Amino acid sequence: PVTTVPESPAAAIGPTYKDTKPKATVSTPVHHENVHILPQTPQLIALLTMIRDKNTVRADFIFYSNRIIRLLVEEGLNHLPVISHPVTTPTGRIYSGVKFEGKICGVSIMRAGEAMEQGLRDCCRSVRIGKILIQRDEETCKPRLFYDKLPEDIADRFVLLLDPMFATGGSATMAVEVLISRGVPEERILFLNLIASPEGINGFATKFPKLRVITAFVDQGLNEKNYIIPGLGDFGDRYYCI
Ligand code: PRP
Ligand code: URA
């Protein structure tokens, strides 16, 4: 029941311009090595505040969600392997750099996950993108798999799995099982997510200890309809419809 769920912690946010910093609710901490929560910066908290607000209109919801998605994608890419790559600069000096090594692809869990595809394309030009259509049954909240179309060589790629909402974890678990059944090793899957519930993420991180989760925020819990609270409502409806 909702009443037994502890409140997410509050923290002082942002630089000090007046005597005190404003307080804001920050992500619930989780203690799994494979779960990475974005730094709770003033920018991220302000962006999340916009998309959580029920009065935010669709154009703004899309704009601010896209900015968070971009942060998630940039952080997700930090978890991919790199190799040493020295270059010569126009001053004739050597800079000891790195470059990314390996093949990647995105896989979105439709419908809401498709909203994250452009953010991935903005960072990785012409990246291959597969789709898995999983819908949560509105009564039972159990996921149902309807369709998937994935790159043929997906087993040789790192997979950035995309879904903004992670409630019971049923949909993401089903998607990971599809990827594993196509030969993708668990350790080559990175799940990028905007808002997660503690119960969803704890179960998922334990079930798939080698898979990495990159999330912007772990929220307080789930309500009686298995919606994330405080959450932001139905992401797909707010991004695509209302
Ligand atoms: C939402 C969301 C996730 C899922 C999360 O999708 O995008 O896929 O629910 O819930 P879970 O963790 O309890 O499985 P939904 O099935 O509502 O479809 P949509 O993408 O069309 O909105
Ligand atoms: N799907 C959403 O869009 N929001 C939730 O809170 C749960 C599932």
C-alpha cells in the first residue's frame, strides 16, 4: 500500500545565491553495482520537475523529456568500451585520446521507448534501431509481447534498450528475455530509463546482475494501479497524444 512507502529523500539543490538553497526531492538511492543514477544536478531536477507537472503542455513535455533523454544517452555511451587513440593536433603535438570500440544498436520498447530513439540518433549517426512491441495489460499490468524486429547481427552488438518508464519491471524483463533469446549476452545490454520504481529496479538488478541500468531517477514507489509515484503519469500518452 502507498502509505507504507517511505518518502524519497530531499536535498539542497543548486548554487547558493541567497542565504539558503531550495530543497528538492532527489532520487531514492539504490545499492546495486549495475544501477547508475544520473547525478542529481539542478538542471536534471528542473527538467524532471517540468515533465512531472500535470500542467505541462505536450510541446514542453516533449522538449524537456528530450533533454533528459540526451543526458541518459550520453551517460549510457560512457559505459561502452574504448581503446587508446592518440591523434596529432594542428599544433603538431600528440594528444593521447580514446575512441569507441565495438558495434552498437538501439532497441526501443514500443510505444514510449520510441521517444528515446532520436536522442540516440543525435549522438550516434545512422545507428541501427530494433523494436519490440510490448504492452502492459491495463487490468492486470502484466506485459504482453506482440512484435519484435531486431538487427540480424544483434548478438554481436552492444544493445541500448530504451524505455522511459520502469514500473513493475515486467515490460523491461520481457524485452531483455527477447534479447537474450537472440544471443545478446546480458553484459552487453544497457537499459536507459527516465524514471524507475524501487521495487522494479531492485528485482531487475538482482535478476540481471551483469546488465547495466542507467536511470535519471528512482522514485518513491508504485500506486494501486502500478503507476510510478509521484511519477509523471502515462509517458506515452503525454509524449504522443495529450
Ligand atoms: C509503459 C512504459 C513501459 C511499461 C512500464 O508502457 O512505457 O513499457 O509501461 O511498466 P512495467 O514496468 O510495469 O512493465 P505501456 O505498456 O503502458 O505502453 P505505451 O508505451 O504504449 O504507453
Ligand atoms: N507506464 C507509464 O507511462 N507510467 C507509469 O507510471 C507506469 C507505466
